[in-house]
Amino acid sequence: MRKTGAPSGLSRREIINARLHVVVALFVVWLIVTSPWVSMLRRIPSDAGFFDYAHVVVGWLALVCGVLYAVSVAGGGRLRQYLPGKTAGIGGVIEGLLLLALLATALTGALWFFLQGSADAITWRSLHIYSARALIGLGLAHVVAVAAHLLDF
Ligand code: HEM
Ligand code: HEM
């Protein structure tokens, strides 16, 4: 039984989740696609370019929206939809890992931001790059799983 009877038949939470999903997906695609033009090493360089600043701003937005999305989609007893077991299929487990990789990537980026200039910044930068690669792999798996689901293989 759904509590709010929106015309679409979706609950308010489902509508918010769908919007957040679009926003998070667009931010992540931007961050990944533009990353070849991002080069900041130890700190935001004094001659930072558009894509450096854009990465920091969009990265922070992705962190905020990603946390809201993860809580909204997996909070309140819905976490088991994303854990291996009776209720989650392979697609759900991929989504769960994808959410984890998103949070790890955003958090390691944020830690780099706070530790700029220190040797630790270099450590968080490389952890950020590893988690971004995991995010890319899982994102591709997610798109394939969703496409397979829609085509009903
Ligand atoms: C980091 C980026 C992404 C994250 C964290 C993410 C996460 C998720 C999650 C958790 C769900 C399940 C939502 C629910 O059950 O309410 C989902 C569904 C879906 N995702 Fe993503 N996603 C991302 C990127 C993408 C991209 C780039 C596409 C576009 C190809 C996409 C297409 C879809 C579709 C079509 C569904 C609905 C699947 C269905 O109804 O069976 N996602 N996503
Ligand atoms: C979900 C959010 C984020 C995603 C998906 C993302 C993605 C990426 C990707 C794909 C790279 C390139 C990795 C490579 O060179 O192979 C990268 C590099 C980097 N990102 Fe992010 N990022 C995010 C958030 C952030 C945040 C919040 C910050 C800091 C405010 C940040 C700072 C950096 C830095 C410093 C680099 C290394 C640039 C360099 O010196 O080459 N990122 N990120």
C-alpha cells in the first residue's frame, strides 16, 4: 500500500529518488568524462583551469546529492534490497556496490580537499583514483544490467 497517491502511482519518496538518481548520474558522468582535464596533485594549483574548479564544485555537489540519494534509497529498512540474499538480485547487489563506490569516491575526494598541501593529500588522491575506477566499472555493469532488465533477456 502506498501512502501518497500521486497520479503516477509512485510514492513521494520514489519520485524524489528518481530525480536524485538523474542528478547523481549526470554529476558522476561529468566528473568522469572531464577527469582527463583535471590535474591538481597535492592542492588546487594557483593556475587551476576551468575543469579543475568544476571538478571540485561538481564533486562536492555529487557528495551531498549522493549521500541524500543513498540514504533515501537504502535507508529505513530498504538496505536489504542491495545486499546479497533473498530480496536482492544481481542488479540490486550491483546497485549496492555502486552506491558504496560513489560514497567512497566522493569521501576520498573530500578528504583530499581538507588535507591539501600535506603528504596525506597524495595518499587520498590515489585512493580517490582507485575508487573512481571501481565506480566506473560498477557503473558500466549497472548500465548493462539495467539495459538487460529493460530488454528482458
Ligand atoms: C553513480 C551513478 C549511479 C548510481 C549510484 C545509480 C544507482 C541506482 C540505484 C540505487 C537504482 C535502484 C533505484 C530503486 O530501486 O529505486 C538505480 C536504478 C536505475 N538506474 Fe542507476 N545509478 C547510477 C547511474 C546510472 C546511469 C548513468 C544510468 C543510465 C544508463 C542509470 C540507469 C538506471 C535505470 C534505468 C534504473 C531503473 C532500473 C529499474 O527500474 O529496474 N543509472 N540506479
Ligand atoms: C562522486 C564524486 C567524484 C567523482 C566521480 C570523481 C571522479 C574522479 C576521476 C574519474 C578522477 C581521475 C582519476 C584518474 O586520473 O584516473 C578524479 C581525480 C581527482 N579528483 Fe575527483 N571525483 C569526485 C569527487 C571529488 C571531490 C569532492 C574532490 C575534491 C574536492 C575531488 C578531487 C580530485 C582530485 C584532486 C583528483 C586528482 C586530479 C589530478 O591531480 O590528476 N574529486 N576524480
